[in-house]
Amino acid sequence: MIRELDEFEVKALHYELLLKDIIATAEKLPAFPSTAWQVMSLLKGTGSNEEIERLIKSDPIISSGVLALSQSGHYGRNFAIGSLLDAVLVLKGEKLIEMILAASAARYFAGEISGQEMHHRRLWLHSVATALTGERLARVLNQKKPLTVYTAALLHDVGKTVLDLYAKIYLHASLKQLKQSHSKLIDIEKKALGVNHQELGELIVRRWKFPADVVSAVGSHHTPEAAPYEQHIAATVYAANRIVNAFDQDDVADGPFDPDNDPIFQKLGINDIILKQMQNQLEVDMDDMNMFLLT
């Protein structure tokens, strides 16, 4: 005899199936482009400029992204860059690696699902702004791995590209209610969906075989004190994310922006002078990226 499930068992089963579906969707994301890893290997080794240019050209998405980014003030300021070879010659090094990473990651924020394109574009713009701010913070604070901070900050919200569709369907909490509840977004996601976007992001970047410090920072960018590896990197991504959110007047995810009383800001040594510097540069970056990145 088949027993009928009660209300609580039905809810539990639904919850379990939903979580499995979310994880399965995340695991189906295409691998991070092999071209990106190959180019970065050449840049760190002894690859010739022509080899690097030829490899970048082999991926149309990366090559077009690099060309677009090279026209922006952040990457191409003071230089006339008219071709990929110009970009390789002028920007060879960490700046070119940043552009390769940004151009490679852009495809995961394409928003191909109907109605999601504009939202994902905003998410992509936020991610790049956070990456630029994070790298700049790392350098001002004399940290040893600014490129790692840039990479983790660029990918910190990649979990949202999967989770947002489910959140739209299942997350029955308006932004106003979220503010009033004083709950963090990641806690509400976890309660409603069984997983939050930073956990999902950690799963994705680990599957893409990024280094442990990047995986740790992506998986702890809202909770850097819980990062299992190199907490200062996760803390810097957290700070950059908060600065960009404050600029966008989006204080929902972690509550009101109050750097003077934020222990993470204090631990990093971010004072009013540094904060003002980051905010001023962010305004330039956002105008710049709106013009070049989203075209």
C-alpha cells in the first residue's frame, strides 16, 4: 500500500528536488574558455607577441572583448590601441590578463533567458566595477595579490547568473520586506532555495579549476571572516562589493553601508581617505564601462 505524503513531506521533497535542479543547472555551465588559460600561460611564460595575438584571435568572443576593453580609459588610457597586436604590445602583463579574464567571463552574464538580459547586464557591470575597485584597493593596501583580488571580484556574483531565475520564481520576498527584516540576502536565498549565490559561485569557480584563493574569496565574499583560505582576499572583495553597492545605492544584500563601524573595513585599514579615493575613481570607472563594456 502506498502511503500518501503529508504536507511537510511534500514540502521537504519539493525543497530537495529544487536544490538538486539548481546544482545541476550550475554544473551544466560551459567550462571556462581554454583559450583564456592558454593565453595567460603564454603571458606568464615566454610566448611571443604574435603567438599571444594568434591565440586570442582563435576565440572571437575573447578577441572582441579585449578590443572593446582596450578602448576604455582604465585599460587604454594614454595609448592608441587599434588592433589586438597593439593591445598585446602595449598592455602585455597583468592588465592584459585582466582583459582576458573579463572578456572570457562576459559570456556567463549574457542573460539569454527571456527578460533576464538587462538584469544580467547590470550584474555584469557591477562585477567589473567590483573587480576594478578590488584590484585598486589591494594595491593601495599594499597587498601581494591584486590580480587574485581582481579575479575573485570579477566572478564573485557568478552564482547569481544561475540562482536569479529560481529566486524570481520561488523567492517570495520584496526588496522592501528584505530591508525591513534586517536579514542578509544570502540567508534568505539559503532559506528559500537551499543554497545561496556565494555557495553556488564557489561550486562554479571550483569546477572551472580556479586557484584555492579565488574559490575561497568567491565562496565567502559576504562572509570573509569564514573564508577557509587567505581571508584578506575575501575581505577585500567584500569591501569592494560594498563600496560599489553603496555607489549604486543598493544596500539590500548586507544592510546599510557603514564603513566606520564595519569590522572588515577596520581590519583592512580602509580609512576615509582611501574610501573617498575609491569612490571618486569608481565614478570614472562606471562612466567608462557604461560607454565601452556594454556596447
